[in-house]
Amino acid sequence: MENFTSRILMISPNKFRNNELTIADNSFQSKQVNNTSISDNAISEFEKLKETILKKDISVHALDDDSEFDTPDAVFPNNWISFHKSHKAVLYPMYASNRRLERKSSTLEKLSNQGLNIEIIKDYSHFENDNKFLEGTGSVVLDRKNKFAYCSISSRSDDELFRLFCSEMNYKPIVFNSIYQSKPIYHTNVMMSICNNFSIICLDSIKDENQRRSVKANLKDSNLEIIDITIDQMCSFLGNSIQLIDSNYNPLLVMSSTAYDSISKSQFKIIEKYTDIIHSDIKTIEKNGGGSARCMIAEIF
């Protein structure tokens, strides 16, 4: 379980709203009118998820989004930064202009004040000047044990940049296309998750048979039991789950209550062979942000 972590970063949704700059290509983001209750509900949901995780003996560095910038999606920090062994980190180019402001926050300074001195080893943010984007572990689903990286190509996940990341970070690239409502799925981590001994994936979203067969074979060759979820389960954010461990290396799978309620009995049997599940209701964040529990968590190594 050394390839999973018991320490995470979460950012409070202090300025949360339905981001008008991300809705065009995010089919999971509902078109809702912004109001005060959306922000208040999002903060309440964030706090409940945080407390649920803390109760399971996982260290949570929960920071307020108190920057001066307009950052409605700051609750999803895994898109602009990923952490790697020995407190190293990578910064990423973001599709929406107001999401680029998230990198200007004092997050790294605050982590340093909490005893975590993070070293930035790669900064791909300058690729924004070339309209090339790769949004962290939203775009890139990492199999840290087997050193594979999975990426579904979209406007936020550039093929060339993904392959550069893999080359420089020593991962083997697995590239494919996934579709929902006739659009590329904006982030890979909506349709798949790599866990300790299994993978949750919506194979139906991969329309090309050769690509689907290749992805499936690679997961099997990596000794990951495949939980093939339906399109409806993907829309319930079951694919947007994240495997963590507690301080005693016990595995814990974190997801939303929406995702949890979508799990079938046969899928439960497989998951419970390998991990406990914890979940919390984050419907406001899911509907207005188009992301779920995995998007809200950046693993710290």
C-alpha cells in the first residue's frame, strides 16, 4: 500500500459557484443559477466530507481559499498540482482562465507553515500560452505501483503534453478517447479510478473497440480486478472515487454518497474484498462543479 497515502490536501469552497468558463465541455456540470445557498451548501458539504475522512485517521491539510482572486473551482486542487514521493510536486496548465488563478494561491506557503516543504520539480503551466492543457490528476489517472498513466484525450487533456509528462515522470502512457453525450469526457478521473487491487472504469464510454480492449488488457496485466461501471454509475461519480490509506495502512475508498448509492451488490462484493468505503453527501458540489470526491482531494506523498 506504499503507493497510496494517508495525507491529503483539501481546499474549502469559499468562493464556490457554477463556473461559467468550464460548463461548455463539462457534461457533468448542471446549468444552475448561482445564489448564496450554493456557496453555503458547498462549504457545509466540504466540512462534512472532511470530517468523515478525518474520523478514519487520515491527515487532512484543509486550507481556506482566502486569496484575492476569483477562483470558483478552488475546491478541486488536484487539477493544478500533483504530489509525488518525498514532497515533490508538479504544476499544470489549466483550460479555464479563472482556474489558472488557483496556482497563485498561498497553498504551498501554508503547507510549508504546517511542516510540509514542497519542491516543484516540473511546471507545465507555460503550455497555456500554446493552448495546451493537462489538468493534473483529473486528466491523468496514475497507477503509481505499475508506473502506468491513463489519459482520455479532451480539450483539457492534450496528447502531446501528456506524453511529455509520462516521459519526464517515468510513466508508460495509456492514451484513449472516452465519450459522453457526444463530447469527449473532460477529465479521465470521471470515468476511471485506480485502486489498490482493482480498477473502477466505465468501459462503455470508450467507443473504439481496439482502445477499449487495450485499456482492459492493460488493467488485467497490472493485476487489477476490473469493476466495469455503467454510464449511469459514471454520471453518479462512482468513477470519481479515490483510494487512500489510514495511518496503519488500512485501505479506505473515498466517494460521494451519490456514488455509493449507485453501487450494485456484485460490485460491493468485489470492492469489500479489498477496501472499506467511506462516503459523504456532496450533491451541490457535484451538480455545480461537475466533479466529485476524487476531484476534491490532492494526495500528498
